[in-house]
Amino acid sequence: MTSLHTKTCIPCQGGVPSLLGLEAEKLLVKVEKWKFLDKNKKIQRKFTFSNFIEAQNFAQKVGDIAESENHHPDICYGWGYCTVTLYTHKIGGLHENDFILAAKINKL
């Protein structure tokens, strides 16, 4: 079975159903420390750091990965933290791409 972090996000054109229930739960267990948010329509993880510049550098690395995958998260950072929220905007919920990107972010 292929690890999520080795996969590539595929463009989502919308019109596909979002992942629900057991299907999403099976993928969530593969991305350590991520949690469901917004009635399981999003996943989120908060990363902690010892200062602002580390959080900022991490946010930049997340942005670089997101751009290379053409799948863009919501990123919020400040002194000592960076929170990343993932969902597929075009379908208003979760897609395998969200879990792929989460796995790649975990590798940082």
C-alpha cells in the first residue's frame, strides 16, 4: 500500500462528493496529530515552536509544499505556533488530497 506522503495531489474540478464517515476516518488515522474540524469537513493540526521565526519558517515550508502540490491550506501563525487547516474548497469538504498534503506536512 502506498504511503500518503509519496502520493501527489490530483486536481479537483469539483462535482465529486467529499469524504465522509468511515472513509475519512481511515485516512485521518494515517496522519498523526491531525483532528477533524467543522463537523468533519476539515482537518487541522497546530504545530508549536520556541519562537516566532521558527513558526514563520515552518509556514513558508508548508506554503512551498502546497504550491508544488497545487493544493492550498489555510495557514495561521504567530509567536510559537502555526495552525494548518485543510479541506478542498471546490467540494466544501475533505478529499484524499487533504490527507496527502497533511502527510507531506508531517514529514517536515
